[in-house]
Amino acid sequence: MKALRFLSVLLAVSCLGSAASAQQQLPTMVHAGLRTLYLAPLFIGIDRGIFKADGVDVTYQELESGALSPAALLSGQAHVTSDEILGIAPLAKQGKEFMMIYNLMDRMTMNLVVRSDVLQKAGFNPNASAKDKAKVLKGLTIGITRPGAPTDTYSRYFMIMGGLDPKRDATLVQIGGGGALNAAFRAGRIDAFMLSPPFPQVAEKDGVGKIIFNNTGGEVPELTGMSYIVLFTSKEFAEKNKPVVKAYARGIQDSLKWIRENRAEALKMLGEKWFKDTKPETLELSLDALLPSLSATGEFTPSSFTKFLDVYKTVGETVDIDLTEGKLWTNEFIKR
């Protein structure tokens, strides 16, 4: 009997050791990026062990600027990151090959907010057509993060929608990041700006401004169903680590599903660890606004690229990108 008990203990220890060994042998991936709310599926996937359940051990490394995303991959600092298409596509002409593996945000999410006193003075009609609403931008001072950034491009896009000339009919001023834009707006130094949640929503809640185009909510059809923010890796890593990349994409899908089914718990987890500096009510407002824009499938489509490119054509910018499947993007890794 003693011998049998001894063998049972040995067997149990062996099984535990094998399980621990298997867990330790999971392939690893590092995601480097800005600590922003659209990465909620990444953060939740890490904290809930969803990535590990799908077969990959994912860790996160914070970047100070989105412009550093491609460099993080090229240097070997990370395996995957996020950016808009034009943040990575031009690098292909320099021989730096990347592969977009997941269409994370399938609509443009920056909301256009204008100061309440400016709208009142202009007799703004919130029920007017999109073209007529955009006309209110004439003569305004619009804050942007920097020239050529999405805050600049899409501000010009809406001016053109209203029949205005961005070079003549408004003043676009470089202010800086979200905090700086928000402060300038509240101080009356700028009349309008575009950002993703929470700044436009909070400004509206406080009565300082009003969102005239709710792009996060999909108000403008031309800016929905597009490839806005994508997850990408190096082409070499994607080709050499297909099961790992597939497990990562599956983890993003499963994490987003969990967030939608467990909203309160997700908010608690995000607030306690990743966004301690954000007020709970602001975090809740932002998550609710952003969730509809996060793609459950991550699928790229020809129309999602066409809509993205049409924005730049509208503002008069030439975009020379080869968007043939397999060159810069693939749906291979999102298939269940």
C-alpha cells in the first residue's frame, strides 16, 4: 500500500510538472504600442489569460509615440503593434516589409467637436445634412496635433465636405496631443478639434462644446467600414510564426467578445490597472463610445481600403500603396 501511495504521488507530481512545462513552453509575443483604450482587447486578453488559453503568451510594452511603432518591430523590441495604414505602408518602398494581420478599428473614430458658444452664434442646426453641418467650420480656428496627422487630414476632409477651402476658409493650428488640444479648446484658443474618446465626449458632457460629427458612432457612412487602425507585424515574423500569429488574432477576437459580455468587470479591470489616471465615469463613457468601432472579426475588405484611400483623394493627397492581398495585408490569421 505504501508503495502504491508513493507511485501515486510520483504520478501526480509528474503530471503537474508536465502541465507546468507545457505552460512555460507557450510561444511568446510582445505587443508594443500606445496605452490607449482601443487596445482594451489586448489588455483584457493579457489579464484574463485569454491569449494563453488560445496558445500564446502575450506581453505589453508601452511606447511614448505611435510613430515609434514600426521601429519597435524592426529593432526586434516587439512582434506586433498598431497604427494607421499610412504609418507603415510608405516604409515598404524602403524595403521594410510589414504585414497587416487584423483590422482593429473598422471606422474612423475621431469626433469633431466645436465650442458651444461658436455654434450658438452661428445658429447651428444639429439636424441639418452633413454637408450643411460642415459649413459651420468656416472662419474657425481648428486645433490639430501636427500637420499631416489624422487630426489634420480629417479636419480638412470635413471642410471640403462643406464646400470650404481648407487653405482659405479656416485656420488649422498645431497644438499637440490630446491634453493640449483639450486645454486650448476649454481656454477658447481654438474653436474646434478632432479626437477619439474621451475628450470630445467629456467636453460635450461639461457643456463646453458639442460633437457635430459622431464618427465613433458611425454617423458618416463614408467613414465606416474602413480600415482605420490595424494590427501589424513584420512580414518575416508572420511567415515564420503562422500558428503564433493566428493564436494572437484569435485572442483579440475572444477578448473583445468577453468585454462585450462582461462590460462592468472589464471596466473595473481596465480602471484598476491600465487607466488609473482616468476617472471611472470618463472611462465608462469612452469604452461605450469605442466598442462599436472595434471589429469583432478583424477582416480586411477591398471596400475598407477604398474608403480609406478616398479620404486622402478628397483632400488632394496622392497615396501610392500596393494593396494587393499578400503584399501588405492578409485575412489568413483571422479565420477561426
